[in-house]
Amino acid sequence: MMLLSPMPSWLKPGRAHVVVVVADSGETEAVPQRAKPAATQEMIARRMDAMARIRGMDPYRDIEDPVAWQRETRQDRPLPGRE
């Protein structure tokens, strides 16, 4: 094992033995399990309806060439730390 902190001068260049003692109090608290949220049929239906409405709006109808649009969008955005 290598210690990353500087050792006292009186200990160099010898070896150091590190002993770790973990005290067990014998009492362990049970960690409550979190319930995983599950989507109900109503939630799924609402999401599907919302997605259908978004598809109906066709938000990308003005984009003729998606590759060129994406390239232009990336060039317009300044990257942090790269001014």
C-alpha cells in the first residue's frame, strides 16, 4: 500500500505499517428500500397522447437538410473554455 501524504522525516526511508480498526457497535439500521415508481396505464396514455400532439405539430418541418442544420447549430454554439 502506498500512502499519498508526506511521511515524517524520521520515518523515511523505512516502512510504515498501518492498522485500521473498525468498531462494530452491533446495531445496524435497516436501510429502507425505495419503491421504484411504476407508470400507470393512465400515465402511459397521457404520454402517448402528448407525443402524438407533438408529432402533429411537426416542429422540424422547416428543416430541409438535417445534417446541414445540425452542423450549423453546432458551429453557432460557443464551447465553454474554448473561446
